[in-house]
Amino acid sequence: MEKRPEGNEFAYAGGAVRFLARVLDILILALVLNVLYAVDRWGASKGWWPPMPGPRYRVAGESLSLPDLVRAFFYGGIWPLYYVVFHSLGGQTPGKMAFSIRVLSRDGADPSPWQILLRLVGEAISSFFFLGYLPILFTRTKRGLHDLIAGTVVVKKE
């Protein structure tokens, strides 16, 4: 748990450092996803998991088989898994670790699993037109909509 400094205030992390941490997390995830995709395609080309015959499903105008749908859910689940696991293990993703910032509950405790999930949902909402991130730039506590929803703050590590 981070201790609040004298005056009962944290050293809040600003928008620029939070943005850079997010960019690093995106780059890490892009690398992981590309490696997984390359292995998946390579294994398929070797015949290790041939296409399964069976029904095809129309999703967003595409005709997908059951294995295609499983892959879509797998790849789509990587970001939430990354986000929840790393924030559960100390309030930091690798991007936040690199920039010495972390997520805390407003009272200075580690975020609860419920707060982490609320923050994830809040980030999805904040991403629409990036409007949910504007409060980070203009408020003293530098909390975005996702922080307000989850009751969290992002602080500089000591």
C-alpha cells in the first residue's frame, strides 16, 4: 500500500506519463498477439489443427466457423486478461511499471478486483471519442472517467 504523503495527498500521475504507459502496453500486447497469431497460422499451415468442417456463422457480415469464433474470443480476451491480471498483482501493467506509476484505491489501498473490473469497463466507455480522458488533463487529482467510476487514482511511485 502506498502511504499518503504529508497533507493527505498523493503525487498524481499526469496525462502524458499515463499516455506513454498505455502506448507501451499496447506495443507489448501487439507483440504478444502477433506472435500468437503467427504460431496459430504456422500450426494451421502444418496441418496440426486443420479447418474443422461444420456450420458457419454470420458475424458482422463475415462467414465464420466455430474455430474462427473461438480464436476471435481468445484474441479479444487477451487485453482484458492482461489488464485485470497485472492490475491485480500490484496495480501496475508493464507500461505503468516502466514509468513508475500505479493504480490505487482512493484511500491508498491496492485496488479490489471489483474496482479493477469497473475500471476496465470505464476505460471502454472513456475510449469513445477520448472524452473520458479529458478530466485527467484538467483536474487536480488527474482522474479520468474510468477512475471516477472505479474509485481509483493513478499515482507516481515513490
